[in-house]
Amino acid sequence: MSDKESSKKVTPPKGMKYLIGGASGMGATMCVQPLDLVKNRMQISGAGSGKKEFRNSFHCIQMVISREGPLALYQGISAALLRQATYTTGRLGVYTYLNEEYRSRFSRDPNVVASMVMGIIAGAAGAFIGTPAEVALIRMTSDGRLPPEERRNYKNVGNALARITREEGLTALWRGCLPTVGRAMVVNMTQLASYSQFKTYFRTGPLQMEEGIKLHFFASMLSGLLTTITSMPLDIAKTRIQNMKVVDGKQEYKGTTDVLLRVARHEGIFSLWKGFTPYYFRLGPHTVLTFILMEQMNTAFNKYVLGGEKRGSSI
């Protein structure tokens, strides 16, 4: 068998890239869902009044457990898993596909600009199909902070999607789609591109790190830090728009810019990074776990199903 045929033999089917991407995101979410809930609660805290509901992340966790019980930290887990099954499947699948096409055509690793463009495309595609699950997730994780009479009390993500459609119309499932897509483009441009570049640097630079979990861990944590800094303002805008209630046909916010200006004016400019700690400690480990799981699943698939020795996800 020629080298060319051998190379083809160990290339995973395109559909498998999407399945592995989604499965890795779902596995990571099971570990970090409590931090996502804390992040959402802290971002919504102070909306309208500007009053701080929580002193810090630990105080938020304490209040959630004391008021709603420890299982409340996993409130909205069904929506979170559906979000990963749609959003992460799309973004990682598209990005992995584009990455491998680039390497195949140009016979080299993508440069920073190419990685950023691929991240933007992957983020926009994943975010659009994942917005309905995102809307359900935001509402379900925020419900417990409302007075009992104002809670939506969705039973699960299926019930949430059905009720939103019935009570507010089909288009409400894509409420906040623009900031969601905008955030996803920034997140993926930063996260996926920086992960690729950090991996390349650690592997080929002075450290000469070998492919493996150690390399994936350091590249993921640095990627997560950059992503947190760049994407938080858009994440706050997305969260507040998707959680807002419409009273007598009047929406609380006009759009992304309105949210950002009102938060900065009423709560202070640094409130645009409110919930930074839970956001990073959610995004950092989630990035680490997602990429490590994806790399390991790709390695296992290539080795045990395709019978080759090609390692990693080609990101």
C-alpha cells in the first residue's frame, strides 16, 4: 500500500469530526456546569437596579445552595448538553474540517490569520444552530433567582423550547442571536486560533513539547484566558438579552450596544467583565477538557477503528 493510500486510510470520515467534537463538549459540560450557572447568575445580577446581588463567586455558590439546594448547581443541565450537541458539534466539526483542508492544500500549519478566519466561520455556524438551546440554558440557570411567582419553571430543555415557541413565537428561540453569533465569532477566533498557535509554539518552539495531554493542557489554559478577556462583554450582552422579559410588547433592551452602554453607565465599565472568575474557571477547564477529550477520542478512533497511528484532532 502506498504512503498516499495509507494516509487516506487513517483520515476519519468528515461526519465523525462533528460527532467527536460534540461528544467532547458534552463531556466537558458535565464537569463545569455549576460554574456556568454561577457565571450566568452574576452577569444578570444588578440588571436594572445596578445593585450587586453577590459579593463574589463563592458567595453566589453559597446563596444558590442555601436557597435552592446543592442540586440547583446543575439546573439547566439538559439545555447545556443540547447546546453542546448543537453549538460545539458545529463549531469544532467545521473548524477541524477547515484546518485539515488547509493543511492538505498548502502542506503546512495554518498561520494566525488563517486560524482566526477559520475560527470566525466555525463560530458563526455553530452559534446560529445552537442559539435555541442557549436561550433555554440562560433562562433555566437564572430561574432560581426570581421570586416564585415570576419563575418560568421549565421542566427540561424540551419543555422550555416548546413553551417559548408557544408563548412567545418561534422567533423567540433565536432571541439574542446577533450577540450570540458575535460572541461565538470572537470566542472561536480567539480560542481555536490561539489553541492552534500555542500548540504549534509549544511543540516546535524552545520547549519542544511532545504531542500529548501536557501539551494540550497548557495550550488550552492560555487559550481560555485570552478568550475570557476578549469575549466577556459580548457574553454579558447575550445573557441579559436572552433572559429579559417582554412586558406589553416592550423589550428591556434594544440590542447589544444598548446593553453594553447601560451596563457601563449604571454599573461601571468593569461590570462588563462581571463574573470573570467563574467565567474563566468555567471556560478554562471546559476548553482543557473539550480539547483533551477530542484529541483522545480522535486518537482512539484512528488507532482502533481505522488501524492507523495518526494522533490528535489536527487542530
